[in-house]
Amino acid sequence: MTGLITSGHIANAAWFALCWLFFIAVVGSILLARWRERERQDAEETERVMKSLLTDTTHVHEMDGWS
């Protein structure tokens, strides 16, 4: 064993790095798509809840303090 870095070592390291980058890109894009879908669903739910919380136009709350 000479301890020198050969072109085979460099090629193996480059191939290993390329595989990891591909893996990170694929898994990352899948996770990002799932996160965006969850965010979209949360925004829709928030919008639905906010629409259900419209102001009271009956003015019944004005009589709350009266006995």
C-alpha cells in the first residue's frame, strides 16, 4: 500500500459524490413537493376557518352586559 491517491480513488470519490447528490436531489424534491402540498392544505383549512369567523351582525353582543 503506497498511500498515494490514484485516479481510481478520485473516480470512486467523484462517483460516490455524484450518487449522493442525485439521491439528495430526488429525495429532496419529493419531500419538498409533499411539504408544499401540506402547506396548501393548511392554507385552505385556515381560509375555511377564517370565513366561518365572520363578524356578528345581529348586535346581540351589545345586550350581554344588560340584566
